[in-house]
Amino acid sequence: MELQGSIKKIKDTETFASGFQKREFILLTQEQYPQPVSIEVMGSKIDILDPFKEGDNVNVGINIQGREWVSPQGETKYFNSIVAWKIQKLP
């Protein structure tokens, strides 16, 4: 799946105790009603954001990932993440 838009915000890299890293950016879609979409880059792909800056128009290859979590009280919750695997600059 792909999304197109302009990079509105690039956040700093987060590093967790396990050594896992992720970085988040906000993509403002280009449609009648633009949407600010939060997208993550994780692990070995974290450097794909380095050549880009806020305001760049890009095409982003994404995967949608879901996960289940059970609270200590036994309540099941579901979470979704949008994860980028490639980013290409548009003219």
C-alpha cells in the first residue's frame, strides 16, 4: 500500500531499553480533505528518513500492523500501527 503527501513533521529517534529503535513522522495527505497521518519507521529501516526534510513531497510504501494486548484486569485491547518500508521523493 502507498500514501502520498508532504512531510509535516519528523520526530527524533526513540531508543528503548531492549535496543529497539523507532522514528515517527507525520505525513499530510494530498486530497480534498488532507489528513495528518502518523507513520513509524522501525529497526533497520530507521535511516530511510535521513535524506528527507519537513515540507518534502513523498510517496511512502507502508504496511498496516495490528497487535492485541491483554491488560492486568483481563481486558483485551487492539492497536494499529502504520509502518513505512520505503520513501521516495516526488517532484
